[in-house]
Amino acid sequence: MSGQPPTPDSSLKRQRKQSTSSTESNDRNKRLCVAKEDRLKTSGGVITILVGKEEKSFFVHDNLLRRSSAFFEKALDGPWIEATQRTVKLPEDNPEIFAIYAHYAHWLYSDNLAIVDNTSRESSLGDFFELTDCYVFGNKVLCPGFQNAVIDAYVMNWYNSSCRLLFRPGEEIVKRIYGNTAPGSALRRIVIDLYNRYGDKKWLDHWNEHEIPQEFAVDILRELLPAREKRYSDHGPLKASDYHV
């Protein structure tokens, strides 16, 4: 017989080479091939968005805005000046937040939210303020996909890779959320769930008790009372002597 039978090492190398070649081919195909609906993102011309008092300009494809937001769909449809001039003005909004919605337009084109990954309290606090503003903006322009991306970012920044809580929402975050969202909003619910699942009295040590949002206190009670009722249902009546001074 001519030649030598393949050794285990040579077979393993050949399998690795084939696997690497296959991976590279798949990566190349991902770069070259996109879904048909993704190609439609950049159809329909370009809309000018003027944000803030200084009217900072952003340019976003018409079809992308319409598909993501009921607000922009309505603004760009019908006999409105925005539709005829192909320009939408958002004078009350923060250009930095729109940059997240372009953060939004970045999200619009990539489906990824552009946030900083860090674990320091100071930086994280700023991130959560920014994320809260992003959620409020998403609610304004009626874009649930963007709001859901913000919720994903909230949860990602709260936990480390071992699912340990890194950051607890203190007074500043709670007041920011409750001052800018409606009753029953997802941001309110996620904060209430964090307090009920992980919170203890130390979480309130640095609060100004005179500035606790009333709606936040009521929401906490609404979640706590059913659990307390279940916990103490079999304990019988209260004993007056337990409260003697």
C-alpha cells in the first residue's frame, strides 16, 4: 500500500480546518446577505428630524421611521406640514437621547442600544438617567420596540454575569422614573419588583423621607400587602401586650 494511514492528530487538524473554513464562510455570508425586510429599512427617501431648541439635525430613512413608530407614521402621513416638508421638529426633546433613538437612530438601523458597559456607581447612575429618558422618549413616539430595548438594557446593567445585583435604584432614579412615566409603566413595575425581591431597610437609608414619591410608596404597599397577608394568615389575632409601652 502506498502512503500512510491518517493519524488521530492529522484527522483532528483537518476537522478543525474544515470547521474554521465553515465558520468563516458563514461570517462572510452574514456580511453579504441580509433579510429582505432589512433592505427595506433604507427605502422611501430621507426625513430630516430637528431636535431641541438648537434644532440639531438628524437624517433618517422614511420607511424606517414609519415602521418603528406610530408617532412618526402619523406625522408623515396625510396633509400635515411635516409630510409635505419632509421635516419633523422635536423642540422639547434632547438631541443626545434622539442620538440613542439615533441612540434611537443607532437603534433604528442596528437594533442595538448604544450604552456604556460599566460597573461604577457614578457612571451607572448617569446611564440609568439616560436610559430613563430613552424610555420616556420611546413612549412619546409610540415605539414599543425601543422601549423594550431600554428595559433589556436596564436589566443587563443591574446584574453581573453571575446574576448578582450590582446596582440598586435609589432616590434619584426612583424620582426620575416616577416624575416622567405614567402609572403602570414598565419602568415603574421593574423598580417595584426590584425593591420587593431584593430590598431591605438599608435601601432607604439615604432617602429624604419628605420627598419619597407618593405613587412609589403606594405601589410598594400594593405589592407588599398581599404577600404579608399570606405570610401572617395563620398567626391568629394580634396580642395587645406586644404593643404595651
